[in-house]
Amino acid sequence: QVQLVESGGGLVQAGGSLRLSCAASGNVFSINTMGWYRQAPGKQRELVASISSSGSTRYADSVKGRFTISRDSAKNTVYLQMNSLKPEDTAVYYCWYSTGFGDNYWGQGTQVTVSS
């Protein structure tokens, strides 16, 4: 089992910034992918960004150039720096961990609200 603990959500004005953190603990494999999904009311959960243990990153088109994902493998922690936030970024953001062998784990979610 892997436990994910998120922090860093909150309320921010449009154009502002937030940084999300997610720490993994438990049976963490050295080879894994971590990332962030988000779900807005009435919408499906979507991938925001992911980063593999080798450092390969992937971003949703809607956040490219504004969000940056990074990780500290020694701490099993992934970060999402969100700049130039827009009201449409408002959602619950979920940390995600995957071993790549079909094991997926989710954090409890953290609310990000961007006011216009």
C-alpha cells in the first residue's frame, strides 16, 4: 500500500500562484510515475501533469507554460507549481501514484479555487 498526503490548495485570485505538494509513503517503488489530476464540478477527472522517476513529464494542453511539475525522489514527493491561474483551473486536485504495473493510488484531494 502507498499513502499520499497532499497540501497546498486554497483560494487565489486570477493571475496568482499556488504550489501543491504530495508526499508518498509506504511501499513506494523506486520506479514509478506521480502526478496530478483534477476534477471540476460536473466534469470528468483529467490529467493535469505527470512525472516519471526518470524525469519525463507530461502536461495537459490547458496548463502548458503555466504549470510545472517536479519531484524530489529522495523524499518521494511531487510538486505542482501553478502560475497565472485562471478561474477555469478551479477544481479538486488529486495526487496520483502509479507503479506502471496496474497499481494506482490517489490522494484525498485538495481544493483549488481561483476567483475572477
